Amino acid sequence: MTQVFYNLMVNAIRYTSSGGRISIRITDSSHDESRFASVSITDTGVGIAEEQLPFLFDRFYRVEESRSRHTGGMGLGLAIAKEFVEAHRGFISVQSDVGRGTQFTVYLPCA
């Protein structure tokens, strides 16, 4: 799970310009009558277009070819993060607004 949160934090840092803000929030929540610990990483970065969101967790998918090459990465980090989270019986979600930022939330089941 360290790799999951490392990847999400690196992405938040990478796509948030100087003077922006990144926050981490840990809460407990319910989903389908199950209790989860949720960890949200929110940034005030460039954001991701709504039509891109369904593909973010696909292997080798990169939002913008040129931006991704400039900042590195092969488009595997979010796919691997999703697999790790699901291997722990959890799930991951994303919300984003272009120009306003992105929030990834990891939900892990409570014992």
C-alpha cells in the first residue's frame, strides 16, 4: 500500500504548480453496508477532463502524451495502484475539474 500512496502523492506534486495545495484526509465511511477507511489525496493542480476519467486506471493510458513524456511515466502507476487496492478488497475513485484540481480516494475495508 505504500506504493499506492507514494504514486498518488507523486502525481499530485507533479501536476500541482508552485503555490498550489495538496491535502491528505483520512476518514471512515460506509459503502454498500460495509465500513471502510478512506484516504483522500486532493490537489489544486491542472485537473483532468471528465472524458478522460474512465480511462485513468487502464494500463499504459496517459492523459496527454506530451505532458506525460515531459514529466515521465509510462501510464502504469494508476493501473498498478488500482490492482493493489483491489487485492486488499478495497476500491479507488477519482474526481477532477480541469483548472481546479483532482482528488483520488482509496477505500480499504475496516477489519
